[in-house]
Amino acid sequence: SAVISQKPSRDICQRGTSLTIQCQVDSQVTMMFWYRQQPGQSLTLIATANQGSEATYESGFVIDKFPISRPNLTFSTLTVSNMSPEDSSIYLCSVATAINSPLHFGNGTRLTVT
Amino acid sequence: EDKVVQSPLSLVVHEGDTVTLNCSYEVTNFRSLLWYKQEKKAPTFLFMLTSSGIEKKSGRLSSILDKKELFSILNITATQTGDSAVYLCAVDQTGANNLFFGTGTRLTVIP
């Protein structure tokens, strides 16, 4: 399966600031996604990162708060903008190497907003 | 409303015990069910099940799907402390990009 490198691994940020999380895959992948896991909760899809076009956001998530880039088939970024303590979560990049193949996840970014 | 329900929420066993984790689902356009193990942050893929009654097996772990009764089980035999983790069940839907996750079962294996 693809090797997925996500960074930073963790960060502590002040409210009102922004953080950009990077996801690098060692091979071209069909699909890239960004998930959030709030404390004690399961995973929730934020958006699908589309190569060369705007991301597709799930209900409750907007581009102004979570801008996403995907300039090519191996790299994507997620920015958490104007952070508040409610944004404290684990953020996970995931990829599918082919249609109908299982998702694989990066190591995640643990974000704490103070 | 689509939902994936896992039980039990948490489980504590001794090394060597056998455990069964449950996942029931009600989703539209079901395509497959997946199991993941989450130890720290990153879920690691265990199984993908698409057909009823066909057991998938990997070492001490096995899983099976019942599409008529809408559930799956994950069995772990001869548990070890390294099996301690949160086990996540997720459903993939035809025509959707989203994996719909349950809230997980936290398994603790004590020596």
C-alpha cells in the first residue's frame, strides 16, 4: 500500500491563528481525503481533495475555514483557519489507490488550540 | 438516517482470551464494510468485506459479513497486549466518497 507522510505530527496553536497540514504520498493516488476526529469521537469526513480543482466539502465544513489544495496526484494540504479551541482534534489524510480500494490513512496531526 | 453502531463501546480482557467485536449498520447503497485498528492516531486497515458469509482471516484476526442481517463481527483469538486499540468499523456506499465510521470499540488486553 502507499506510504503516506503527514506533517506536522502535532502542534499547539493559539486561537485566531492558522495551521497548514501537509500530506505527501509516495505514489500517485486516485483519491485523497481529509478527516477530523474530535476527542472521544469517530472520524468525520471534511472534504475530498480534487487534483487541480476546488475540494468537495461535506455538510458542516466550508472552504473559508478549511481551505484545501491538491496541486498533483501525490500531495495535498489542509489549512485550519482562524482556529478556536473547538478545532482541537486529530486531522487525518487518507488515500485510495484505486476506485473501490480501501482507504489508507496517514499518521495524523494532533492539533491543540489554546 | 445512515448509521453504524459498534458494540461493546469498550472491553477489557486478559491475554489469551478470545474477543468478538460487533458492527451493525443501516445505510443506503451499501457497497462494502471495512475494519480498522487505531492505536494512536492513524487507523490501519484490517479487512474489507463485500460478500456475505465469506470469512476473511489474517493471523489471529478474522471477520465476516452478514448482508441480510446488516452486521459484521471481528474476532480476535489468543489476544495479546499489542491488540489493545480502538477498532473502527466503517461502511462504504456506492456513489459516495465518504466512509461512514462507527464510534469504535476500545479493547484493552491486560497481561
